Amino acid sequence: MNQPSVSMNDTGLKNDLLIRACQGQPTPRTPVWMMRQAGRYLPEYQAVRAKADFLAMCRTPELATEVTLQPVDIIGVDAAIIFSDILVVPEAMGMKVTFHDGVGPVFDHPIDGPREIQALEPVVVEEKLGYVLEALEMTKRALDGRVPLIGFAGAPWTIAGYMVEGRSSKTFAKVKAMRYTRPDLLHQLLDRLSHVVSDFLLAQIDAGADVVQLFDSWAGMLTPDDFRVFSLPYLKKIVDRVSVTGVPIIVFARNAGHSFTELSQIGAQVLSVSWSEELAAAKAAVQGRVVLQGNLDPCALLGPIDSLRQEVIAVLDCMGHNPSHIFNLGHGILPNTPVDHARALIDIVKEESVRYHG
Ligand code: CP3
């Protein structure tokens, strides 16, 4: 069943499966999109990227719009996610960041102590991050209601991690050292970030985002007790402020399954489950309080299509009969994913999920 839901509805969307699933309403099939779906696995992305560096693409609304639409046009996902990055927030606070092939993001002057935190600039979102808002507006117009548009931001803990580490890190040892030596400073930083992130998400909603997702990709670097002190309360603050809009909020706290019960009570509508966690356990922890999103292993896309189908069915066997579920990967799609397989995944979910829905 490739034709999504109904015709136009009160959201003005031709395909509102994602919105309905976020609200816990039944859908005729499971909506599907992929984290990092606008990216290097697509030759069409590579072609744009060959002409512009990554941050320039983020800052040029025409280019951001073009690559945001690519997975909608090429592989048929049920939602677009705006092309940007979680690190535009520290950049807006005055921390220069560059992206290097094979290395990832690198900050010129990582946060080392109170001085750098003091020096962070206040952010008027419309001034410093207006280019993201423009990209959302432009994408929304170009989509013309075909599918919902997802806005996003990093969670305070994950952004703080990059700001203190200065680059990707296997251990997060610097920011965790700060947690043990100067927890007050870390809280100060997390608090600053939670204000900026809330303002940013509210502005994204104003600019047309139909759903927003918070990426706490490094939640699993905290001990379960620390997650509840250094991440959860800040996620809740953001959700509290953004909830007034009525726009659905998805929280992806990667590898924080230990706290799904608590996470299901902060007011977000959807929890995204990482591939290393069991959907059945997540389902038991949240007791129907939130909708679950996930959680196919991105590496399943690297195997043959027959086995991909079996993996999709395993996810649907666990979740398909729930009134609502959002199919996604358990983390971002990998750059070496064959495009045929990405397209096959979307087709398989569309086909197979129909028989789970009444
Ligand atoms: O999902 C989408 O398609 C929207 C775009 C998007 C990007 N980054 C584009 C991007 C989103 C939602 C993100 C979020 C993001 N950025 C996260 C959270 C999600 C996750 O994967 O855990 C994180 C941790 C970042 C920070 C970041 N950005 C890193 C560590 C890197 C380097 C590693 C890598 O994947 O290259 C980036 C760069 C980045 N962000 C690219 C893209 C398409 C690759 C840039 C390029 O073309 O060279």
C-alpha cells in the first residue's frame, strides 16, 4: 500500500501518517522514515556536497531544501527531516566548529572551564539561526503538504559533550571529568543549552516544523543515575516549553533504555529506541504512555534484501499490532548503504505493515 492515508485533512497534509502515529491514533499502515536520511549514501547528496562544504550547505536554504527533499523523492519516506546539524547551536553561541572528512566536527576552542562558559554568547534564534528557519520555510513550501516536516535539535547533554570534548570521542572522558570535578559548571552549561534549544525548537515550529525530534545521541555515556541528573531534567524542561504548541515531540535518548519508564513521563509523545535495545523491553517499560519509534539495526541495510525483509518483519511482529508505531532505524543510516536497499526498506515497511493494522 503505497498510497498513504486519506486526501487532505485538517493538518493540510496529504500524507499525515506520521502525525497520526505520534498522536497515538491508529494508521492504515506504519509510517517510516530514517534518521540521517539526507546524507552521503545518496549520489544526489554527494553531487551537491561536491560543490559546497557541509556547513555552507546548512547555511544556504536552497541547498538545505534540495537535500532535505531528496529522500522523499528518491526513496519515498513518509517524512522529511530538515537538513542541518545539532552543532549549529554551539556555533550560534560563538564556538567555531568545522567538519572534516573522516574526523567529524572539530571545535577551535573547546570548553575547558568557567571562562569559556561565561564567554558563550546569548542566542537570538532569528538572528543567529535564521538560516535554519528559512530552510524550514522553503522546504515546507516545496513539500506542498506531501509529507510532514521534522525539525530537530541536539539534547543539552549531547551538545555539551561535543562542546567540552571539542570533537567526537569514544569515552566522553573530558565532559565526564567535568561532571565529577565541577558538576555545578556542567549544570550551568546544560541549563544555558536547554534555554537555547527550547527557543530554537519553538522557532522551528513557527517556521513550519510539523514534528520535532531531540537527539540525545550520547545519553548512553552517562551512568543510569547520572542520566537522571544530567540529561533527563533538561529534556523535561525543553519538552515542557515546547509542549504548549501541541506539536508532537520525539525523544531519541540513545542507549538510555534503563530510563524509558522515566522518559515516558516527561510529556513527549514518542520515544525513539536504539538498535541495541529490545523493543519488547521498551514496550513493557513505557506501558502505552508513549508511542515507540525504531529500531532496525542500520547494518541490516548492508545485507541481502531477503534478510532485510525478515528483520523488518521481526520489528513489525513486536510493534505492528500496536495502535501506533513509527518505523525507523535504531540510529542513523550509514554512508555505505546501497540506495536500492534503502528504497527496499521503505517499500517493505509499506507493504508488510498493512496486515498488522485493522
Ligand atoms: O537526519 C537527517 O538527514 C538530517 C540531517 C542531520 C545531520 N546531522 C546531517 C549531517 C541530522 C539530524 C544530524 C544530527 C546529528 N549531528 C547528530 C545526532 C544524530 C546521530 O547520528 O547520533 C550528531 C551526533 C551530529 C554531529 C555530527 N554531524 C557528527 C558527529 C558528524 C560527523 C560524522 C558523520 O556522520 O559524518 C556530523 C556531520 C554530518 N551531519 C553529516 C550530515 C549529512 C555528514 C557531513 C558530510 O556530508 O560530510
